[in-house]
Amino acid sequence: MDGLIKGLLDVAIGHEGDNESQDERSRSSSAQAVSGDQDHQRDEHSRSSWAQVVSGDQDHEKQVQSQWQGSGSRPSGRTHKTEYGGYEKNEGDERRHGYNQNKWNRKEQEEENNDGWETVGKKPRRRPQKVNMDHWQGYKRPPSEQEYSDEVGTGTSIEPSEEELADFLQACNRLWQLDLNRLEPGKDYQIDCGEGKKVFQKEDMAEGSLFCYVDEDIFRTKPTFARFCSLLDNYNPNAGCKEVVTSEEKQEQAAFIEEISRTAPIKYLHKYLSRKGIVSENYQDFKRMLTSLWFDLYGRGGTSGSSSAFEHVFVGEIKQHCEQEVSGFHNWLQFYLEEAKGCVDYHGYILPRRRGETPDSETQLLTVQFEWNGVLKSVSSTLVGVSPEFEIALYTLCFFVGGEDNYVQLGPYSVNIKCYRFGNKIGSVFPIAEC
């Protein structure tokens, strides 16, 4: 009986990506209904039927769905040949993680063996961007040997108000205001949204990359960004493959948590949760809790120790069911770095449900479609330019205080922070644009 229960739990968390995809696709389905696209309804019906075949019959969905709880139920591109151009990769990384990046590049290698001929209408090859990672190796040292930034002074109080304590939605917007490291579009980075498309359209509507450039100075002047990025290559992208975490990677995790704990959003999060009696008032205990919440491994797809909240939400995983599918992957820095390496192929933005809300280079909440290592992510929303500490604070707050759906206002953006929990762990959490 214990084995059966564990099996059901593993199956349940393995299907989290299905719930995630359905949530984001359902948002776009509503958009088509509002715009009056009747033909899309027939297309969407056939696509939904296929999704049921891929993910399993409906009775099975109902059986495992009971294992999932919303947070509120808590008691109380085309593949490119990888050119790391500036990325330093340890020779043993691929062997240690049990996968070979070359297998993702077969399609690109085949395209290169055309004796100089190019297909008419073929998307131009992107030029890999150079990202200086020389100093990132130092992040693998023990935390006691690290150099950290000074405590961030905000100029304003980071104490939560009584109104914010009574309404955590106000607290979410306060986190947006406290994100002092958030980047400025057009100054710190430049994006090109390209053309819009509907979810069911599979053709590539983008002529080039999403990111035109990101100012490399941010990785020097904003250490939480660099420390976050140094964590992204610690994971095997194949869902269901057991992760191997080295002592150096654990030191990177501890150093990242220490760095973000010096910022305003994380300090506010601690004060908020401790005032509510959810976490200890001791800051060291709080930091240990954050490390455990985001980095402790758990089972996904039937394999124990194969996933974590950080890996799923920020790095992304490739599910190996009947049809490969990208699950998670909701972070703009991961998108930028993978696109710079040629591993992400941006296909365009998903048309918003309201006309006149077309995204542009200034937009910091995007819903997009892309391929990662040749596998399609049909719809994904991401907050662009925000700091790592903001996302950690926002998603942690929603996990502990919010529900499965958290309709919040983040500056000018109306967002639903969708949050799934699996026991006392984060199964998935991601933004859905509400426009």
C-alpha cells in the first residue's frame, strides 16, 4: 500500500507540467473567444483532445488531481550548435549529469552538412552573444570565503504596513516597489518582440532573437544576477533523471541565498512572514528555510531526487512522455543565456486577449512561444528585467500566504501568480498575464 501511495504521488507531481500547460493555454483560449475567432474553437478542441491522449485519460487525471493542492489549501528554438562563447563549462559536467548536449544539436549539425546551400526562407542564424563568466567560478568557494555586497539601503522602511499584513495582494505590489535592482528597458537591455501569434500556431513568427542585448555591467554591479546565473547550469534538463548535487553546487546555493538576503525584497519577505508567525524571527533560520524550499530535491515523473522548485521554475525541464514538452522555464535570465548560446529559438509573442495591448520593447510581462533544445514550449509567461530576489520573494510569499490563483497588481501589470504546492514543497509557480 505504501508503494502504491508513493507511486500515485510521483505520478501526480509528474503531471504538474500538464496542469501548468493547461493553465497557460486556457488563458489564450479565452483570448481567442474574446476576439471572436470561431475557427480557433474547433482547432482548440482537436488540440485539447490530443493533449488528453498525451497526458492520459481523464479518469486518470481525476485520480491524481486529488494529490495536488493549491497554495491556499494549506491548513490555516530550433536547435543550434552550442557555442558557449564566454561560458566556461567543466569537462565533466555532461558525464556527471548523465546527458550529452550534443544530442540536442543533431538537427543543427544536419543543417550544416548542406555543402553551403541554404533553404529559401530559412530563419537567419543568430550570432551567439558573449557573456563574461570568469568571476563566476569564485562562487563555488565555501560561503565563508565569499565576498558579498553591502546590505542594501532602501531609503524607505521595509516594515510591512497593517494594510499589507491584512491584504497580501498589497504586499506583492510592495515587493515590486522594493525591487531596486529591476532593470530599465531600453537602457539595461533591449528586446524585439517580433510578430504575434496564437497558441495553436506552430510556425516561427520571429525573425530574430527576443533579446537584442543585455548590458554586461549588470552581472558586475548587481551580484544577485551573476550568482543566480551561476546556478543555472547545475541541472540535467531531462525530467525524471536523478540529479547529482556536488558540494560546490551546494556552496553556490548557500552563497546565492546569502547574497539575496541582503536585498530589500527578501528582508521585507522575512519581516512579513515572521510578523504572521509563519517563519522564525531568526534571520539565519529564515535563510535555511529559503535554501530548503527552493533547492531541496524531490521526485517528479516517478524518479526521486530528480527535481526541485528552483530547477523547475527557473531552469526548466524537458518531459519525456509520448511527445517531448518543455515544462517550467519561467525566468528571463535563463531565456537570455540559453538564447545567447543558441539553445533557445524565440517564435514570437502570444496575442493578448484584449486588442490594443500589443507588447513592445518596454513591456516587462511577456507571454511567448519558443523552442528549447529543439523542444516546443507552446506558451510561457515571464517577467522581464526583474531581479532574482524579487521573483524568489514574490513566489515564496504566494506559496506561504496565497492560494492557487493570486490575482495581483505588479506596478502597471495585472498578473495571476499561479502557485501549485506538493506537500510542503513548491511544485510550480509562474505568472500569467491577465490582459
